[in-house]
Amino acid sequence: MTLEARFREVGRRFGIPDGARWSVLPGGHINATRRAQWAGGDVLLQRVNPAVFPDPEIPCRNGARVLAHLAGKGFPIPQAVPAEGGAPWLKEDDGCWRAFAFLGTHGGAERTPERAPEAGRALGALLAALEDFPASQLAPALPGYHALDHHRARFATHRQAERALGPEAWAQHGELEAALGSDPLGGPTRVIHGDTKLANVLLPSAPGLEPVVVDFDTVLPGTLAMDFGDFLRSVASPREQREAEAAGALLARLGAAGAAFLEPLGPLPGEPLPALARAPAAMAWMLAQRFLTDHLEGDRYFAVATRGDNLQRGLATLALAHRLLRLAPALAQALARP
Ligand code: GN1
Ligand code: MG
């Protein structure tokens, strides 16, 4: 059975009628997502990929627990649509299926990068709201996820990497390795979102509505540097491509978005700004190695349309990491300004 036929079959069990109009929601590299619209409804149905998540029910369960915690605090959250019998998700042989009401009043923040401070503030407020969430309720969804040493070691096993990257990128990789030191994503442990790219913050397209953060598959005990760094690497390159932009303009965007992220968190003892300012480079460097490793291992993790996509993503993200490293001292100063 094709994936589209599976969406229709599973969709019925979430109350989606046969006559619904289906469309693909692109953007994610891992899970398959479709939108179903009909006269009485508008639903996003998603299959959590079992080839990536060893137990795809874990991200469904972790996410539901965090959403319940946030709902209890009145935090705006995506509204889950239950399956038959009120089940919160369906565990099937081909993955874990779950549905949410489609938010037609909002749009992904990657479409409006100039509104990145709004997205940053929503993410900072989210992390503040997760401060009292018991981390013991979370099971690890992906072993080694956000563990820089894990991804470094795996990338380093690939002897053909130097030739695949070419001299310029290989030199950038070496510089990042030397400059970032042993633990550039350290800091006090806290519950984090784990995928704070712009596309995971839905911004309202009409006044009077709040932003909504989505994609809680990767909530985990981690550090502020991870979510903060991943957010700013996404602000720097919302579409993961090399984007020509003057250093001054990029720095101004990162400073404004980063300050907005930190603001709801209040004073942060144990989180020195010079270290936080290097986190975007460290997160970009880790993601670059993940893309490149996947290219060298045959594209088993990040979906590709064409062979070579993960190499291109990896090279663009490596160049971005290199650029973010050079901007880090100035970013620390921009974040320190009142
Ligand atoms: C993956 O599938 P998506 O786009 O939500 C990845 C993130 C990366 C992101 C880069 C579970 O997220 O870590 O930052 O791609 N998620 C997982 O676009 O590996
Ligand atoms: Mg994600």
C-alpha cells in the first residue's frame, strides 16, 4: 500500500472522512505529514518515522506529557485530535500516528524571519514553563540526539569524509573542531524542546493571538545552550541554505532574536553570555556533521529528494557554523546590551 493510501486509511480512524482534500505539508526531514480538509474539519495527520525513532511511541508519549503540563499552565499548545475510542495516538507497524487541529490562523516563523524575536520570546517562555516539568517523565526518544561527542565520533569514523567535503569545507571543519573545545553546549541541565528551528514556532497572522510552539518529539533533559543555539542557527539560515547577508545585518538579527529568547528566562546564573554566543556555531556544526554522516552512510536518516541533498545541506550548514563562530564575540556583546 502506498503512503498516501495509508494516510487515508489511518485518517478514517481519526475521523477524517473519505471525501477530504489531502495535501502534503513539506519542511520536516523525518516524519511524514499531511493536511486533510473537509467541510467540517481541518486536521494535520502525522506518521512518526520508525526508521529514525527506535520506538516511535516514545516521542508521542513524551510530547503528550509535556503538552498536558503546558496546557495546565494556560500555555497555548497545538490541539491534539484523538483517534477512535479516544486513543491519543495509534501505534502501528509502520510508525506512530497522531493528529492535531490544523492552525489556519498561524504560519511557520521561517516564512517571516523578520519576526524571529516573536518566535524567540515564545521559545524562551516555553523553556521557563518547562522548569518545573519532571524530567523523570521523559524517556529518551533518540539515543545520542544532541550529544555533540556522539555525532563527532560517528562522523570521524568516515575516512572518505575529507575527499567528500573538499579542501575548503574540510578546513572549516578543522577550525570549528579546534575552536569549540570539548563541551561547547554545556551548562545546567534543564528540560528543553530539542528542535527549536523557526519552522517549529507558529506565529499568528492576525492580531490578538499568541504564538504556538509545535513538534515536541525531541523534548529531553539538555541545556539552554542547545535550544538557544539551535534557534539562532535557524534564524541565521531559515531554509538551511547559504544565504548571502552582510555580517552587520546578520548580527543585528541574531542579537534581537537571541535577546528576545533569553528575556522570559530572567537572570541566568551559570550561563555566561560568551558561552551562549558560541552555541549557534556549535549546534550548526553538530547538525552539519549529522547531515554529512547521513550522506556518507547512504541517506538513512534525513529524507532526500535526490542523492547529494544531505551533502549540500551539510556543506551549507558547515559554512554557516564557521560564520557563526566568527560572529560569536560580537554576538555576546549584542546580547549583553540592554
Ligand atoms: C530534523 O524533521 P525535522 O525537520 O523536524 C531533526 C533536527 C534538525 C532538523 C534540521 C529528530 O527535524 O534535529 O535540527 O531536522 N530532527 C531529528 O532541519 O533528528
Ligand atoms: Mg522536529
